[in-house]
Amino acid sequence: MLKGKTALVTGSTSGIGLAVARALAADGANIMLNGFGEAAAIEKERAGLEKEFGIKARYSPADMSKPAEIAAMIHATEKEFGTLDVLVNNAGIQHVANIEDFPVEKWDAVIAINLSSAFHTIRAAVPGMKARKWGRIVNIASAHGLVASAQKVAYVSAKHGLVGMTKVVALETANSGITCNAICPGWVLTALVQAQIDARAKASGKTVREEEIALLSEKQPMHQFTRPENIGALAVFLASDAAASITGSAYSIDGGWVAQ
Ligand code: NAD
């Protein structure tokens, strides 16, 4: 479906971003990877995408907290592939503390990477999408884009902001062949979350499954994780022609978290 199109996924060297990049590549898109990590591991993923899916993949090391690097990444993508058709804003970080203890530099970093980076990528990518009369923008927000949790002031503010940005961009591009939507995951089983569960099980002497249920049931009625591949499949759907009239939406994929 996406053969001949180009997708850029920010923060795609691990977790959800990598799964989204893989799903878009499986659908035929050329891929621009981005994110931090070991050079050898990133090169292995890049070359692996090309081999497994017969597409072209490149990597940008741009730091999503640096507007000039973001602009250069968008230009490099359009230069390398000729187009940028699918933009997935996924890079994100977290910091947990009460507001009175929240370090100012952590606030600035979370807002820069989780919110402002999407402003910078979208504003640079939209002119090309408008000129080609086709584009798909998918913002990876969170259940925390719709509801709050204590001690996550920067993350919740950024993700609510990202859902708002999604709506504004949808309105501004409504008749340009472009759609802009947000995906709002609940708990997703990434390496980082698995490590937290393993540590809880080790400390408590309970089983991994018991600790999984304990972690999930604090927020989710469904005691099951969303898998990164599930987010990838939803992103592919939102990039498809079947989703051509879906814009400005925030799709929950959260085991019922925000239904409560
Ligand atoms: P992760 O830590 O596995 O991946 C984050 C990615 O962002 C990595 O590739 C990392 O290198 C990259 N990154 C971080 N800072 C960057 C920067 N300054 N510049 C460029 N890249 C940077 O995390 P994940 O769980 O896969 O999260 C991905 C997105 O999904 C985030 O926006 C997160 O908020 C969101 N999300 C995750 C969950 C979950 O349960 N894991 C739930 C809801 C939303």
C-alpha cells in the first residue's frame, strides 16, 4: 500500500518507534530512522529493514530537542528519498516527581522532546505534503494525552498539548490531502517496562505475571499489555487510503484506561 512512499519515524531506534517503522516498512514504505543508541545496533536495524522488506532505509541522528537538527533531518529525508509522505512523531522521554520537586531542566527537556519536536517536524514537513497533495501525520501521544496521573506534570502537559496540536494541524490541512491523528496508548510492553516488572518481581518474590497484573490494574481494566506491533498496525491503518477521512482524532489503544 505504501510502496514508493517515504516514512520518517522519530525515536525509532527502540520500542514503539521501531515497531512502527517495521510495520510501515512491511507495508512497502522507505524509512528514515531516528533516535539514540549504539551505532552498530542502529546499523543492524537499518540494514535489516532493507533486507527483510526490500525497501530503502536511512538513519538520522538528529536530536529532537534541537530545532535546527530537526529541520536538517526533514530536509535530508526529502533530499534522500525525494518525498516525505508519512511523518510519525514518536520520540519521547519521561520524568517522575511532584511539581514542587520537578527539576526545571527536566520540564524543559520533556516539553522539547515530547511536544515541541512535533511542532518543528510538522511545520517543516507540511509544505512538501501540501505540494504533493498527500500526507499522513501520526502523533504518538498517550492515555496521558487524555487523562492525568500524579507526578507526571511535564509528560501529561506535553501529551495533552500533542493531542491539541493534532487537532489544529487537522483543521489547517483538512482539504490538502493530509490527515493528522494521535495514537494514545496505555501500557505498552517495551524493554523498559519489562525491566520494571522483572525488578518488581525480584524485589517482591512474586511471579512476573503477578507483578504484571499489579502494574496494569493500577490503570487498566484489561490486564494485558498493548504490544508495540499493535501500535504499528494502527499507524499503518491511519496511513492507509481507508483512513483518508479520519483526521483530528485521538485513538485510544489502552485496555480501557480512559473509559473509566
Ligand atoms: P523508548 O524509550 O523505547 O523509545 C524512545 C525513543 O525515543 C528511542 O528511540 C530514543 O532513542 C528516542 N529519543 C529519546 N530522546 C530523543 C531525542 N532527544 N532525540 C531523538 N530521539 C530521542 O520508549 P517507548 O516506550 O517506545 O516510547 C515511545 C513513545 O511512545 C513515547 O513518545 C512515549 O511517550 C509513548 N508512549 C509509551 C508508552 C509505553 O507504555 N511504553 C505508553 C504511552 C505512550
